Amino acid sequence: MIDLSRFFRNPFDDRQISDDELRTFTEDHLGRTAAANTGGVFDSLLTNTTAAFNNFFGQVASGELKLVLQMAATEAMNTRWSLFVAYMTNRGEARVEDRAGKPSALYTEFFPRGLNEYHQTKVADSQTLAERVKQLATTNVATLGQDFVDTVTLLVNDYDTARAAQVTSKGQTVDAGTDRRALRDALELQLFDNLLTFAQKHKGDPAAVTNYFNQSLLENPQPAPPPTPQPPAPNP
């Protein structure tokens, strides 16, 4: 039987893995995970891993990978914003009108410039609008209902998370006073968390590991065996 304790050991906590190997492996892992991030299911994982990587190495070295991560994070952010706008300009607006009336003071608080405000808000102003709506929903829960508050809160929080991921993907700098050993430990632990997340998602399908990891990047290449000596050619 397989030793169950092996699943509790962090395989990335290995001093034989050089910093260069860890960098290459993690960059490849980020690229594979971003490619598999359908519907933004790995947004938080990508955010946390990119932050851990940037904290240790300074920034993603590969310009191509950095672009991929930024594009993925931006797409996820835009998707979350679209979901929020679609709800507030349809079912959300209908709820406010039904419970508070139109025109009414509360309706005006939610839509002071009409529905176009939601469609035309710039990214720089989006979080201000979203937070305003969440606060209004919470304050007026007795009028609008707890289900309305819960829906708005979820949509806004999801957008905030995606927005943070988009900002983080631009890279950070290393604090020169921070211990590199601690930063590497944090990255190793994050990679272990990721491994467990994907193992949970793909139970009974070990081949799925290649969707997210290329283990060979952590393994020192083995030297080729010496050529087999050829027998001397017979004398003519």
C-alpha cells in the first residue's frame, strides 16, 4: 500500500531544486493554469501564486507569460463587471423599482444618472460605483430583501477579487529587507496548495497533473550514457 504520509509532504520543499529551476517551473505552471482558467475558476489561485512568485523573484521574467497573465486577469475582471452590470440594469433595477417605486429617492440613489452610468463607467471608477451599490443594498435590506443584498454583495466581492488579481498581475518588487528563505518557503507552500487543489479537482485522474505542471523542469537532466565502444574493425 502507498504510504499515506507522502500526501502530507510538500514535494517543493526540496533543497535540490535550484532557484532557477523553481523560477522556470513556476512560470510554466502559471502559464498552464492561466490557459485552463475557464470562467475564472482559478482567479484566486493565480493571484496568490503570482504574488508569491513576484515576492521571491521580483517579477515574472518572461514577457510573454506576463502578457498572458495580464490578459487572463483582465478578461476575468471584465467578465465579473459585466455580470454585475447585467444584474443591476435588469433584475436589480426591477427590484428597486418594485419595492421603492420610480421615481423615488431610493431609486435615484441607485441610478442617479440612469442605467447608462453602469454601462459607461470607466475601470478607474468601477469599484466606487460597485461599493456604493453594495452599501445601498445593505442599508436598505428591509426594503429590498436579503436575497438582493446577498446577490449584490457576491457580485461586487467577485469583481473586487478579479480587479485585485488584474492589478497584481502587473508585478511587484521585492522588499530588499525581506528574508529570501522565508519568501521561497511561501512560494513552495503556495505551489503545494495548488497541487492539492488540482488533485482534489481531478480525483482518480493522475494524468491531469500535466495540465498544470511540468515536473521535468524541476529535475536535473541525467547525463547521457557513454557510447558503447565499438570492436576494432578486422584487418583486411
